[in-house]
Amino acid sequence: MCFGRLAEVLAEAAARGEVEVDDPSLAAQDLCGLWKGAADLGMKLGLEPLPSPEAIRARVERATRLFLKMIGSKP
């Protein structure tokens, strides 16, 4: 997966003082988990329909906003 590169981006942002991240690798996994959400399992099992591109975009934007609030992002 892309956890490694995402962890690098988060570590770089932390080094610049833009976010507070104690473990960039774990934070990358947390963010990916928020992006995927609980419906991911249902889709994998064929119990949930695939979301539209618009629904995916909305979920990723919302999850990213929540994540940035959780890690104390700074403007």
C-alpha cells in the first residue's frame, strides 16, 4: 500500500510544525482507515454497493478534515 509514502508526507509536515504526529506510520494507517470507513468490509463481502466517484470524494474530504483536526493541524 501507500502507507510508506503517506507516512513520509506526515513526517515532513510534522517537521515543519504543520501537524503533531508522534508516529507517522501509525498516523498514515489511521488516515487510510478513515478514508476506507466501515463500509469497506461490506463492499468486499458484496453486501454494499460500490460508491459513486462523488461519494468517494466526499468521504475522503470529510475523513481528511477529521484527521487534520485530530492531529492538530495548523494553518
